[in-house]
Amino acid sequence: MNGHTTCVEAVHYFLQQIEQDKHLNAWVETFADEALSLALTLDNSFKTSGKLNGSLHGVVVGIKDVISYKGHHLSAASKILKGYKSIYSATVVERLLAEGAIIIGRQNCDEFAMGSSNENSAYGPVLNPVDNKKVPGGSSGGSAAAVKADQCMISLGSDTGGSVRQPADFCGVTGFKPSYGRISRYGLIAYASSFDQIGIIGNNTEDIATLYSVISGPDEYDNTLIPKKDILHEVKKPLKIGYFRQAIEHPSLDREIKQSFLDFIDELKKQGYLVECLDFELFNYVVPCYYVLTTAEAASNLSRFDGIRYGSSDKKNITDLSSLYAINRSKGFGQEVKRRIMMGNFVLSAGYYDAYYTKAQRVRQLLKKKTIEFFDNVECIISPTVPSPAFDLNEKLRDPIEIFLADLYTVYPNLTGLPAISLPFFTHSNTLPFGLQLMCSPANDVNLLLFADELMNLQTNRKN
Amino acid sequence: MADIKDKYEAVIGLEVHAQLLTKSKLFSGDSISFGAEPNTQISAITLAHPGTLPRLNKKAVELAVKLGLSCNCKINEYNAFARKHYLYPDLPKGYQVTQHMHPICTGGFVPVRLHGEEKSIPIHHIHMEEDAGKSIHDLDEDYSYLDYNRAGTPLVEIVTEPAMHSAEEAYQFLTELRRLVRWIEVCDGNMEEGSLRCDANVSIRLKGETQLGTKVEVKNLNSIRNVKRAIEYEIERLIELKETDQPIIQQTRSFEASSETTFAIREKEEAKDYRYLTEPDIPPFFIEEEYVNGIKKALPLTPLETEKILQAEYALTSYDAAQIAADKPTADYFFSVTSFTQNYKAIVNWINGPLKKWGNEELISVEKIISPVSLAELIDLVAADKVNFSLASSKIFPELVKDRNKTALEVAEELNLLQTNNTNELDEWTDLVINKMPDKVQEYKKGKKGLLGLFVGEVKKISKGKADPAAVTTLLQKKLES
């Protein structure tokens, strides 16, 4: 914010933007009155004291509808949480508010963050602001679309296998998933607990870094946070960058995306960077391993939604205990969520457990080991974010397997806990944007953000 | 039937759930105090609201280590939790968090006394887990009620090896275990309130066989005595089945206290698939040797070790030792009193007599009634024949309880209760009694020597207990024989 705009003006502006592009369906609900009144308080406080109310004074934020905000509705874009209001605030929400941010509303997404197109929402699909016939990506589709359409300054999404980076790629904005354990998950509705991270979608890495510094760090309410400090590690110049041979040679990679990526590698070499092609024999196991483990955790995490203590319950038709579970859960959950719960329960069931769950856990261990070797050799790894640009609405609804492939490059950081960011680097001949994914070793988030900025500048200069 | 029974050997294993004496729940800050209004100890975490995460209670870990060490277990360095899934309304998350694969303690044993001999009951493992809430089905015809106060309460499950062979053995083990958990303050041991719960696995086999028979699991045992009764019933039932060539089915049975019988509630075929999942929200944690050693150093002797010391070093009988070591405060009190008097047997008698009686009537625990030094003074006063036990307990003791600043001697003097050997007084009192009962004197002289006690008693009465009974007896004998 420069000193010329008041917080109230800013909130009015974004509310107007939201209203104007209502058809995008990026928001489930705006907190207009509350946001305006908070903006007024901030303005008055600034007028009287001459001081800003924290490092995010007046920053207008949207939050994905999977993050708890006390006293506000929370639904995970699902019918099963119809009418539910949070009784506490997520740690990230408390930290945002404490630094003067204004939460302007909650954003549409795939139900329980499961999906790559934002078509699995109880509130209907979100449209891509770049081309309204296209999907915005998912599951944080509303959060990416809102930033692209200038409906808020920055968004909080969640990323279990690419849910922040993939929609950022489709919409042409920047999406950052920190290392596993950098941002408290307390208050984030769990999809797959050992993969989930709250991520940030913004217009540039600088905005993202500012927000990140506020919401990351230790929290007694999340036992899975990294104790290691988030600091800048010195790196040898020239920077050594890796990419995976198997990623580039994958048959589902769009030709034009591949070419742009390879051109960029040439440019990096020209600029004096050391670029190395890495062999990643396990590459084809990444997506299956991801789906076995995330569906197992999802089936477990979603067991709590039964309509008994909260959420919607069809009291009229329930006759006994098993009908309670059958009716509430069948009516409450959408198709994709049910598919993943069934898959998860299948891989965890006696007789299949070792063949799927145990084996996938072993693959994950191998991936982690291999990752350490990669980063012994290179400072960061790049790849396309998604193998193809945004697809048409309804185009892939019937083919879940094809939709799973949209996650080809993004699930690897979640399996191994790496920080990763999607940068809006390229434009396709069909005018759609697509991104470059940059990854660093686990817990090296500050370095990642700096490299991201460096590469972004390089790419901008190259275009000009 | 007795001969038939002799052919068989029962094999019994117990699974004991003990509620840990923490202030808050295993994964949240909610209180776990017993008897609170329903659904008052429930935060968003307990109710499994969307987005909540568990926070591990370190005190629970400490108490589990304490118990493991007292049961001679190995404390495992690597610890992890898993989710055990089943759907039931009193289980808020739809899974129970438990140490499925990586329990905190393995191995170990608890020594118990059985028919006068010591026997070690081997422990398989002890693991931590959270409790579920409570479903109440009998308050309303159409609805069930749910109380989530108990949900998330920290428990340890103590699993024995199938190594007990009689209901009596199981009874002794549980009694000893309850005394132990109370002694080291990891659980209040209250079976009625459910802070200690026991399931019994029972099977039978022909003596000499090494393979285990098909087992049944008996649940709903809310007292140690019921555990014994249920096992006795099950053993008889299984033998009866075997003897009449009926199949024994692996099943879960419930004990019905009113009829002292058990009935089947679930068959093995209905066994659930719990779809265990590594708990992703609580990273594995490591218990370091240094930490364990710190807890070990602060551990008290076990009750059984204390009993042995009481017998060896304080010359108590095994019965007295068991009485004193029934609970730790009593044993500690005993040892405190021994700093002031060496009259150990008298300490036992005072504790088991006047102190327990007072404690029961006034609802106060034994060690809180009078100070160790006061009790020692009183004991020594009696031992020195300055007051008799009866006056000491009925008159002086209550005064000492009321006024903690007075010594036993001061009270005895104030109440004029000190015994006397003064011959003049004794002469006077004995003459008075002899003159009062000429008939009895005649009978005595004719040979009814048993009447001496009556005369001594009368003197005691007249002297209000001040007369030294030994001196009175000698004097009376002298006078009556002359």
C-alpha cells in the first residue's frame, strides 16, 4: 500500500471487483461489513497515531474455504458442513489479524481440497479469469482466480499435491507451497495430514514473502512443525540448477510447454548458471504413491464428518446408527470425495494393506532418500508446474485418471516435504498462461523465495 | 466335577486400562476431572472440529514411563501413535489414537503373592491411548445421549502374557496392580468410576498341552471381585463345553453381575477391520535414556519391596507388613513414626486400631490425624506403663487430635490419667472392692479363681484406669489368698 489509498478505499475497490466479476464464482462469501469496519478502525488508528497497525496493515486477504475463522461459516465447499460456523480461528488467521490484515471473504475451492479443476464444489465451478471457458485449476481455484481478477491482494490456499501451484499456473499468478511443517496447520481442514500445507497465492514473490514471514513459524497447536530456523543459507555461485530427465520426457507433457522449458534452460546456461539433467528413475511411481497415501489419510481425516456434533444431518430419514452414517455421509459428500474415501479405505483394509499402503510408504521413504541425494548435487530443481495448460470446463469431469495426471509435477514436493513455487513465466500460443515450478531442499524456504525472485527477474528481462 | 476339572488347565491373560492421573487430556488442554456436568470439558479439539490437531501431553508420557519402570518393563526409545478406525458416535474423530505398533513399554513383570509364595506375572507390553466419550442409552426411549467429557482422557493399557492359571491368580495380580498404580500415583485405581478397567482372556487346555485353546474375552468387569467371578464362571463353562463335546467359539462375552454369569456379545467373524494408519499429526518421538534415568531415580520402592523391608528390618509379621503397605501414605506415616519410637508393633496396632477407626468415622486419611511425633510419645507413654492403652486411645488420643500443640504427657497429667503404683491408693481401692463383694470373695476362696479378673476390673473402674493392672493383680491375689 502506498500512503495515498485508505484501507476503506481499498476494501471498497476489491468488493467492487468481486461484484463486477461475480460470474467467476471465486468467492463463497464476502465479509463486506466486517472488512469495512476493520478497515475504518485501521484508518482511524493510523490517522491518530501516525503508525501502521502491524506489518500487514490494510493488506486485503482472501482465504480458501478450508481455513477456520472464528464465528464465520466454513464448509470446505461441501454440503456436509452446511451451516457450520467455526468456533475457533486457525493460527494463520490469528497471525494475519494481529498484523493488521483484512480478511475480505472465503474462497471457492474443490470439495475438501480434492480436485485439480475446482469443478468439485458444492457452490459450482470457478471460471478462469484469463479465459472463462477454462477451469482455473484446483483445488484452490477460487484463491488463484481472485488474485488474477484483482479481487484481493493475496490469497491463502492449501496445497496437498499442487492445489496452490497448479491453479496459480492455470491463472498466471504466483503460488507458493512452503516446506512441510513451516506453517501451522491448526485450523486448516485436513485432507492428507502428512502432505497438507497452507500456501500463498499472490502477484509476486515479494508479497508472498511478506505474508509468509508473518504466518510461518512455531505454534504449540501443531506438533508437526519444523524446529529448524527459517534463515538464508549461503550458496555457491554460479547457482547449480537441476531438472528431471523423466519429467521432460513424459508423454503427457504438452509440446509447447516442453519447448518453452528447454528454451529457458538454454537461457539459464547462457546466463552462466550450471544446469544439470538429473535421472529420477522413481518418477513414474510418484503419482500412484501420492494417491495411495493421500486417499488413505483422507479416508481417516474425513471420518469425523458424521453430522452428529456439527454439520448437516438428515434427522428425518435416520432410523438407526448405520443409517445415520450412510445417509449423512452419502448426502453430504460429493462424488470425488466419496471416490477418495473409498480408495483410501480400500488401501487400508486387511488383505490389501501391505500391497498398497505399506508399499507406498516404502516408496515415499525411497523418494525422500533420493531427494537428499539430488540436493547434495544441486541447489534447486525446476520443472514445468503442470504438463498442460488450463483445460475446458467439463472436459475431464468423466475421467478422474486424466485429472490425476495434472498433478504429475506438483505432488513430488508434497511427498518429500520440499518447498515449491509456481512462477507465471510463460504464455501458450492459445493465450493461456503456464508456469515454471522451482523447488529447494526441505526447510530452505527463504532461499527458495530468493531464487524465485532471481529467476523471475531474469525471465522478465528476457521478455523485454 | 472336581476330578474332571483337574484334567484341565486354565490360561488367563488380562488387558487392564488405567486412566492416567494427569490434569488434562492426552491431546488437548481440557480437564479430565471426574463428575463434571456432561459436556463441560470439551474444546474444539476434543469434539474433533474441522482443522483441529492433537497436542501430545508430556505428563502422560512421564506417568507411562513411571508405570513401566515399576513393572520392570523395557522403556522403548522409539514411540509412535496410530489411528484405529471405527465409527461410533462417542468417538469424535472416527478413530482412536493409540500406540498400535510402537508401545512405550515392552516386557516386564509384576510380582504377586499367591498362596504364600511370590510369583511373577509377565507383562507383554504397556501402551498409551486416548479414551472415547460416553454413550447413554437408557435416559430416553427414542434418543441416545452423548457425553464427551471423557473423550481424549489419557489411558495406558497394560497387557499381560497369557500366563495366569486361576481366577485367584488374576485376582491377586489385579489387586497388586491396583495397589502399585496408586502407590506410584499414576492412576487412582478406582474401578467403580472406571479409572481402572479390566478385560479377561480365558481359555482352557488339557494339562501338559502346550498349545493355547480357543479364547473368549470377557468385558464389563467393574470390580476385582467380578473379574474373579467371571473367570471362575468362564473356566467352568469352557470345561463343561469341552466335556460335552460342544465347540468353543472365539467370542467376546459380557459379565452380568446380578447373575454372576457371562453372555456372548460378539463373535470373531464380526471382528472389525480397524484400518490402522500411522498418526500423521503426531510425529514419532524418542524417549531418551537420561530422561528415563531421571524418573527412575525419583521412583519409590514398590509396595511389595516395602513389605519385605517391614518384615526384615522392622520385624513385622507378613500380615502386619501387608496392612501397613496397603497404601503409600500409611507406609510413609509408619516410617515417620519410627523416627521417634522403636516400638514398631505398637505403631502397627495404633494404626490398625484407633487411627483407622478415627479415620473411617471422620473421613480423614490415617496419616493426617496426628503428627508422627505425637503418636510416638503416646506409644512410649503406654510402653512405660504410665497410662494404659485403653485410656490412651479413648481419652488422650482424642485430645491430641483436637489440640496439636499438646504433648501426650501433658494431656495425661491434665486429665489425671497417669497410672499409679502408689501402695496406699492401691490398698484403699482393693479393700473397697473386696468389701463390696463378699459373695464373690467366698466363691473365689472356694476355688473359682477366674473371678480375679472381675476384681481387677472393678479396681480399674474405681480408679478410673489409673491403677496399674499388674500391681493390682498381685495385691489382690495376696489379699484374697490370705
